[in-house]
Amino acid sequence: MTGRRRIRSTFLPRLLTRRVRAGALTTGALAACASLAAGCGVVPGATGGSGDDPITVMTWAPENTDTTNKPGMPAFAQAYARWVNDRGGINGRRINVLTCNDRNDTVAAARCARRAVQENAVAVVGSYSVHADSFLPVLEGAGIPYIGGYGITNDEFTSPLSYPVNGGQPVLLAGLGRTLADTCGPVALIRPDTIAGDQLPPLLDSGLEAGGHAPTGDLRATEDATAYGGEARQALQRATADPAEPGCVVPALGDRTGTFMDSFRRTRTDYPDVRTATVLGSLDQTTVDASGGASGPYEGSYVTGWYPVASDARWKPMKRVIQEEAFGDNRIDPADAGVQTTWIAYTVFRQVVESLGDGEVTADTVTGALNGGLRVDTGGLTPTLRWKFQDKLAAVGFPRLVNAHVTLQVVRDGRLVSARDGFTDVTRTLRGADLA
């Protein structure tokens, strides 16, 4: 396992202890966090959460790294704060959004969480990090809820202070496997050679096996490689093992999926019938456009997502925020799943604050509202959200997974469009998964 990123996938109940938080940063610390270049930024406003005081929250994500980057998530969070504050805030209270660059690094991720504690943040909202084992213990020790993480680690579906808005990688892969079981011959999965990557094959296999299909061919790849010619050849060989049934290749390499597809395009000449399929986050409309659109390697690819396609009318309120507060900010792509998740996470947070009325808004009261059975309406972008610790998927290690719905999309004529109306619930498929 040398050199492989360690991410816990088992749940150990943690004693939630309160700690006294620093009321303000020193002058030196404020100077260190004065700009996004230093890893953190602020929408101006004082910390607080009672009476008319602003409410402080934090959004973090990796930026300017050699692997997956999600700069649109903190950028959109700041745009959302400007939009809300221009309209009087939430229940008359302004929101103060701190941002932080987790740098895809365990130390930086923990540093972001500690800053959230020091700044009296009442929640971390709409964030992305693969280092849950670094930041979640810090948040749990301070009682700060984590609302709407990207679902990239299993810890987000086990921590008692995590409130995911989607089903993360588990539902995307299970849903994709169930689709490919009906449409593909042999299936080859290309995934990172990391602990997080080790979690992917059983999830895809749960969907394949639910459809009576053989398990996937599992191929590991270096996460930050600059070319994948060897892996592309192996994948094509496995996908064509049965000449009577052309197979499918499933790249699940995050931001490196495009790099893999560059190698795949050059290698697949002798295998024209092999199709590709992947999950949202590894593919979006920008990726399709950059790869050649209708003439590119993604044409005909199936893609599972958490939400409706970006052209759906239900995204209009989010797009209005971007148009009015972040027009021209090329970090914010309304078709990006990270930006979409951040919008939904802040929708949750807004309804939590509104549910508290004139009461105090603190980490404790926000957590109390979420644990108290609050039902959140996301305007049809997800099912109604409600978090209970022991839920339908607790038996397979996902007690916090409350949204097991996926959408099925396909690249047709160079556009990512809906392949099936509505959502598909993969709860039963995941229940049958062997995730040991």
C-alpha cells in the first residue's frame, strides 16, 4: 500500500465532545488568510449567529493541484453569499462565507477544519475533500455539521455529523452497473490505484450482478499519470474478450478521465464497437466538447449522475445567482456537479436557518434541526431530504446515505442529454452489494 492515499471506510462511533472555540483570529493569522492564494478567503462580515449577527460558514475544495480540482465550489459559495446578503440575508441575517483550499492534502484539509472551528463556523457547506479522516474528527470534536459534501469518501456516509445531499460514488457506480448489465458484454473498469479506488469495483459489480452480468474487469491506474496507453490497451482487450458481445470500458479517474480518453482514442482504432461509460464528475459537457463533441470518444456513452441534466429548468434559480453575482467568473460552471452540489447544500442550509426562526443559529442548533427530522425541499433536484442515523442502508455501511437516486444520461450528437426520465432508486441494488 506504499504511496497510496489512505481513506477510512469503516465507521467507529466517536464521542462528540464540545471544545471552547477561539472567538477571533490574531492579526498575524488574519494576514495569513488574507487571500485565496494563501488557501482561504472571506466574504466580509463578523462571525456570529445570534440576533442580527452574521452567520459564519465555510466551504472548501482543492484548487491548483495535480489531481482533482473543484475551484467552482468555493467560488459559487461566495457568489451565493453576495446574492443572499444583497436581499437582506436569511431571516434578516447576513451570511459570512469562509473558503479554504484543501490542496488534496491531509495536512491542509485538517487546517481548513481547524480554521472553521477558530472562526466559530456553524457549518461546513457544499465542500469537496478526499481527506475525511483528517477533517471529520476536527469537525466532530467541535460539533460542526458537514452539509452536502461531494460524497467522495465512505466516511461522509457514516459520520453522525455528515449530512450528504447525494449518494456519492456508491449510487453512481451501482446505477451505472445496473444499466451496463443490459447493454454491454464484458465490462472493464479503470480506476485509481488508491484506497478510495479500492471501494469502486464492488459498487459497480453490485449493479452488474443485479442485472445478471459477470463482475467487472478491475484495472488499476496511477492517479496522476500523464498518459494511459498501457491501461487503455488492457481495457480494450478485456472488453473484447467475448467477440459475440462488444463490451464497455468504464474510466473512473476523476479529472484524469480526459487524459485516459486521449490515450483510449488512439488505441481503440481496432475496436470500433467498444463503448465507454462513466459517472458524473469524471465527465461533463465541457469534457465532451473538449474531446471533439459528436466525433469524440464519448459519443454514445452512458453517464450516471445525481441530478437532472444542466439544461433542466429546475436549475434556473442557481443560474440566476451565477448570472447576477458571478457573471464572467470562469471557475463557476453551472454544469459542474460540484457547483450543483454546493447550490443544493446551501439550499439545505437556508431552510435550516429559516426553520430556526428568531432563535440562535449555532453549530448546535443547526445540528439539532437536521437531526430533528427537518424535511428539505430542493425544488425537484433531489428527492425530499431528511436525515436519520439508522436508515435503509445502515446494514451495508452507509447509515447517512439518504438519497440513493440517480439519473441516467447519454452523450448524443455531442450533447449530454437525459437517457431516461426521472430518477432511479438504487437502494435495493446497494443492499445486495458485497462491500466487505
